Amino acid sequence: MTIRSLAGAAAATVMMASLAACSDNAEEPAASAEAQGQNWRYAHEEYEGDVQDVFAHKFKEYIEDNSAHTLQIHRFGELGESDDIMELTQAGVLQFVNQSPGFTGSLIPEAQIFFIPYLLPVESEKVVTFFEESKAINEMFPKLYAEQGLELLTMYPEGEVVITADEPVTSPEGFQGKNIRTMTNPLLSETYQAFGATPTPLPWGEVYGALQTNIIQGQENPIFWIQSGGLYEVSPNLIFTGHNQFTTAMMANQEFFNGLSEEDKELVRNATDHAFEHIAGYVPGLGEKMLDKILEDSDEVTVTRLTKEQRQAFRERAPQVENRFVEMTGESGAELLEQFKADLEAIENE
Ligand code: 6CS
């Protein structure tokens, strides 16, 4: 553990104790608490104005405009890393959490389905329809999250995933010998191994420093995050491989959710729909806008869009990752994958 992550963990522990002390009002009689409104806590993984923050504020807006409840939003770093905010939610200290499957994959192996390359389309509009209509997302995933004490409220896209590296890479051979940072789930490591690189799982807080000190030579993320986190400053070669969409998920502590009145459950579901609809219009085109900002800001940045032939060399390596997904998740993963593909086909045919 680095000094930085130790400090983060210590801060999260202190925060956890003080949040637990603040949640004493949970013992108030339900009727009076509801009339007065409760203060709910919601943590996400990003910075001010980023996609998860926009989602959280739309959710808050709906809750506060339509009830006496208030919502306190905690951004990245306030309560530690992504794993810390998940732990706090499972412990009931936080009521809501936005955690990406990139980190949930170690808790719910099936969530790694989002890391089979070339499975999800990269076009935002298509992907939004997929998240709205998919049975795998809306019917199968909630059961898997429930097994971990979580009420899955929604999953939504954040944009096409782009690789950044220390040089413009156009083939799996070009990734040889490069440590590419991945979020901490085993299947994403399989993807980068298949792509010719040396996968290096790291929590978010360590990525910028690891690029700056050349411990890693690249990473993957949507463009808005490459801009907002300043990753282009330390990893200036942007490579569009078309291999994925960044997916994230928003959920509640299930015990908390089940204890809500029917009216409040409806409020939470409506607030989720309100936020999702906003994001559905916000994310398409965001990558292009943020790319313009990056290019305005830096003379060093290069943009490589792989040709169809160049992509094919990466695409050919996807089946081995898919096979590993099924090996890791067994029957449950195989059923999910079948439904996922059927849902995608239905969107293609619309
Ligand atoms: O790469 C990461 O770890 C982060 N990427 C995004 C787009 N959101 C949160 C996550 O922690």
C-alpha cells in the first residue's frame, strides 16, 4: 500500500466513524422522520461536474423538489477510493453509491461482462437504448446485486473508452512490454493481456502519479475523464480502438431501501429515472467536446483512430476474453451473456 492510499484509507476510517455517529437519527420513529425528512448520503467516484456528479445532482434535485428529504453528495476522495464507498454502503453508513463494474467485478464476478471487448457498441445513442431496454441489465443484474445487499437502481454509459499511452500504438505488438493500468477486476486484466500489454490493476487515486513516474505506460478511460483528470498531460497519445463503452452503476443499501415506505421507494425510482434521462442526453457528444478542450490545451497530444483492419487485430482477441468470462462465472455468467447478446441483437434490429 502506498503512503497516498494509506492516507486515503485512514481518512475513510475516520470519516466512517463520524458518519456512523451522524446516522443516529435512523433510530427516530419512522413516521416523524418521514414528516421531517431525512438526510441521505450518496457517494460517487468522480470530481465536480463529471458524469457521475451530474447524475448525482439530478438525483438530488428530484428528491429535494419532491420530498422533505435532503441528499448529501460525497465526491471522489472525500471518503476514500471506490472500494471504500462500496464498503460504507454495504455497512449502511451511506444510503446510495455509484460504483463502476470495473471495481464491482471482484465482488460480483458477472459484472465483468462489461469488459469483454467489442461486445458493447461504442455509439452512445445505441448504448443508451440498450441500458433502457436490456433484460440482462434490468432484470438479471438486480438479482446479482441483491445477493450483496445492494438494490441496483440503474446502470448507465459514460462514453467510449479510449486508451492513452506513451506512444501511438496501432497493433497488439505495439503494446508489448507496456504496463497498462486497469481498474481492479480480473477480466479487464485478461483483456489487456490479450491485447499484448502487461495489465497493471490500480485504484484511481494512483493512476496520475504512476503515469508521471513511468511505472505504467498507459491506461484506458472515456475522453471526459482523460480531460478532467488531466491524464493527457502525462499520457498524451490517445488511441481509439473502439473496444468498449464505459459503464457505471448506481445502487442503494438494500436494507435501507426495503425499509422505505412505498411512497419513498417510488420517489427514489423516479429520481433515478429523472437522472438517467438527463444523462441519456448529456453523454452523447461529450467525448468530442472534451477532445476539443484537450487539443486546445496541449500541443503534445496525438489522436490515433484505428482503421477497420487495425481494429480487426484486437477484435480477433476478444473471444479468448469471452471464454475466460464464462470460466470465471460459470452457468450464471453464461446465461447472462446469452441474454446480453440477445438484448444487443434486438437493439441492432430496431
Ligand atoms: O478509471 C477510473 O478508475 C475512473 N474512471 C471513471 C470514468 N470514473 C470513475 C473511475 O474511478
